Amino acid sequence: MSRWARLHDGVSTSLDFAAICREDDRAGLLFLLLLPQCDVYGIMAAHPALVKAATCPLLPWTTEDVEDCLGILESHGMILRYQAEGHDLLWVVNFGTTNRHPGSA
């Protein structure tokens, strides 16, 4: 079954998103590719190899490239990386206010 997440139309005029893309356009693309992979709370595994496998398996990016992009996203406050019950996770900040999965309130 396909999964999807609605992308808020404000991303195209977001100064934060534009700043990320100016720093590294791959980080901007990765941010967009993270959204449909997150659960309804905006959370997903944060290990770079798992992020790459889930978001961009066919792109010629290394796990180091993905780690660099995650660092850029975190430095701009777009994601927060943390550990819970021994798992490395990331949260897309404000995910619930700007993106919705089907069936979410």
C-alpha cells in the first residue's frame, strides 16, 4: 500500500527552506523526502544508512552525505535528533502543524 503525506504549500516560500537549499541543495531535497517516511508524529529512524535506504536509495549519495544533510537540517532547526529506548530517532519539527498523513486528525 502506498503511503503519502501532504506537503504544506508554504515550503515553496519558506525562508528557512531556501536557506537550507542555498547551503546544500541535497539537504533541501532530503527534507522533502523525509516527510512521507515519517510516522503521524513526524518521527523516523535517524541512522544515516536507514535514512538513505528509506528516502533516497537510488541516488548516488553516501551515508556520509546523508549525515551531512541531517546535520544541516538540524542546525537550521528543521529536525531534532534524539535517542529513545536505545534507538536513534529524528523528529521533523512542526510536522503535525504543517503535514498530515491520511487518517490523522
